[in-house]
Amino acid sequence: MARLNYVELPVGEIGTVKGFYESAFGWSLTDFGPTYACTLNGDTDLGLQADAAEATKAPLPVIQVDDCDAALAAVTAAGGTIVRPIFAFPGGRRFQFRDPAGNELAVMQPD
């Protein structure tokens, strides 16, 4: 089963943006190092990426799948362009791709 489970936002300064979402919506964001924080509510979570070397130019929708390798093959066969091959991160594995319209998305498989 595939479902949208995460949206990652590129941010310049993590503290200010984290404080905004906590104050505006009452969300609790967990820090994963000095440049990353996210909600962990288990529904559709929000990530804040302040590492300019890792951040995308636009919000990054993340699709959760049961099998990352099979999804990579399916995305490639359907005409997607892989922009970041499968890599591990705390909590799972993921890859990033562009759809035929040029939108960048990610696919992740939780541990």
C-alpha cells in the first residue's frame, strides 16, 4: 500500500520555523540534529530541513511504501527520473525522484 505520509519543507533557520509551527498549531517537533526537526504523530507528518546541502528547492512530498526496491523499479518503469538513489536514514530507507512534470517527490519504506 502506498500513501502520502510526510511533507518536508526547506527552511533557512530551524529554530524560528520550528517555533512558528509549535506556536501556530500546537505541534510538537522532535529534533534530529541541529538542522532537522519533524512531527511524529503517525499520520501525515511535517519535516523541516535546514541543511542547505540536503534541502530541496520546494516542499518534498514523501510517499510511504512497503517495498522501497519495488517502488524504485516501478517509478523508473513508469518514466520517473531518480535524483537520489536509495539511502538509509533514521527510521527507514528512501529515494527521491522527479515525475514527468518535473516535480520532486520521495518514496520511503519504514524500518
